[in-house]
Amino acid sequence: MSKTIIITGGAGFIGSHVVRLFVTKYPDYKIINLDALTYAGNLENLKDIEQQPNYIFEKANIVNAEEVAALFKKYQPDGVIHLAAESHVDRSITSPLDFVYTNVIGTVNLLNAAKELWKDHYEGKRFHHVSTDEVYGALGATGLFTEETKYDPHSPYSASKAASDHFVYAYSDTYGLPVVLTNCSNNYGPNHFPEKLIPLMIHNIINNKPLPVYGDGKYTRDWLYVIDHARAIDLVFHKGKNGEKYNVGGFNEWQNIDLVKLLCKQMDEKLGRPAGTSEQLITFVKDRPGHDLRYAIDATRINKELGWAPSVTFEEGLSRTIDWFLENKEWLNNVTSGEYQQYYKKQYAD
């Protein structure tokens, strides 16, 4: 069945993998990639599919309600997969209003546009909101976040995502808008912007730069391979229950310091360096404010109801990720130098 789907943030890290999956897996769908192309939006992520006949890119900012409404009127989408977000906790601490505008107001603009377009006919329509496990706050040494865990955000980033989640539920309850939500753990994989932990460490090891680790390195996160996350979004969008939430996690808990040491070991092997070389670059730095000790996702619901499970172990996924970065040094150099902005100007000057 033919559908038109708007995917917001489709030039970003997770979004580009979701766009690629939908464009290639569903050739009868029309996929509209809506992205503002801020610092982490990179059209080079999608060079392999940009000429596909069912793919359209639109540069727009979801904070602009008029732009959003015009695009919904133009394309008449049957579905929305909403990934556009300011997502880096450190940036939220220094610029919280940016997160309010994009993550809260931008989400409400999309909800309003969908509500207005679909108001006479909700059947066959769906708004899929992609969120984070950080809305739940922090865990102690034991326990897991379930879909019933109470919200307890601790950073401006997680507070803005929690607010957007609540607006999505409010539009479902108030207007009957057909929605599904997914809350995911930390993603990693190809095309990851190098401000985040794993790509930052890979970049710094390649260039023999210090590897900054917050505090004592004991912070624990659950890691999810981005291609597995894209598969989960596909399943929930097509088969999830309206009004339902699905936690998506990799069943992979790692303390930051252990993860960095594993990454150093794999990097030394792949770069042909003596064992222990990269580990000498580890540098402990002052902790950031409001740093949650541990996140861990219980992904039982999506596993039992939709049959989703991670396809790779963390060690295998990390190895694949390192290989991708080593094979795509030009991409990494362009991202870190800003040269990819020239790619956009060249490809989409009109």
C-alpha cells in the first residue's frame, strides 16, 4: 500500500538510518526527509539514496509553524516519524532555550499540523514520536526502565524531551490523534556525529588526542546499535498499538571507562598499534552538572509483542562502527571541519 511519510531530522545520525531503511525497504512509499541541517544534520549521510525516485529532501525548521503547515499541505502525509531534536546534554546545559524551541515547540507544531490535516480521517494515519530513556531520570545499581517508569528528567535536554512526550500523549487523549512512542537507550554506529562518546573517542584515537572521560568513568549506559534502532522504529510504526509506548534498548550495559578501554583495545588491533597504546590517552575530566549515574532499558514489551531483538552483540557492533569510521575518514574530516556544508550548497543550491 502506497504511503507518504514525513521523517523529521532525517539527515541526522539516527534519522539517516531510518530514512535509508524506509526508502529501500518500501519503494512504493514516498519518503519526505524534513531537516533544518543544523550542525549535526549532514546530507552526506544519505548520498547513496538521494537519487531514489521515492525520496525527497526538504530543508525546513520544525520551530517555524508556517513552514511545517505548508509542507503538510504540500505532501499530505499519511504518517510522521519524528526524530528531529536537539540531543546533546552538554549543549542543553549551556543553551537550554534551543532545546525548548526545537524539542517542545517543534513537536507541538508537528502535532498541530498532523491534527489539522487528519482531523476528518484518522484511519491509516500515524504519528510516531521518537524519544529517549533520559526522561526517566537515573537508576541505582539495579533495576531497569520500563514503559511504566515515572518521568524524572534531570537535565534541560531530558526535561525538553519529557515535555514533548507529554504533549504527544495529550494530543492522543484530547484529540484522538493516532500516536506511538519509542524511548531508546544510547545509540551508536556509522555516521555518528563526533561530539558523542564513541565517535569522539574514535576520532581522538586516530589523531592521538586525549580521551576525556567524565568523573571516575563509572557512569553506566545501555548501548543500542543504530541499525537495530531503525528496525525497531519500522516495526513500531507499522505494527505498534495506537497510544502505546515501546522502550528500545540493546541489553548492553557498560560503564563508560570499560567501554572506552574496549574501544582502545579494538582500535589498537585495527590500527596495528602495540596493545595499550590508546589506553594511555585516557584523561579523566571534571564531571558535568546533573550527570545521571545509570540508565538501563527493559525492552521486553517490544520483544514479546513485535518480535524485535538486537541483531549484534555490543562487541560486534562496536567493531563494525570502528571499521566504518576507519573506512570513511573523509566523512569524519568533513564533519569535523564543516566542509560538509559545502556539499549541501552544491547539491541543493536551488
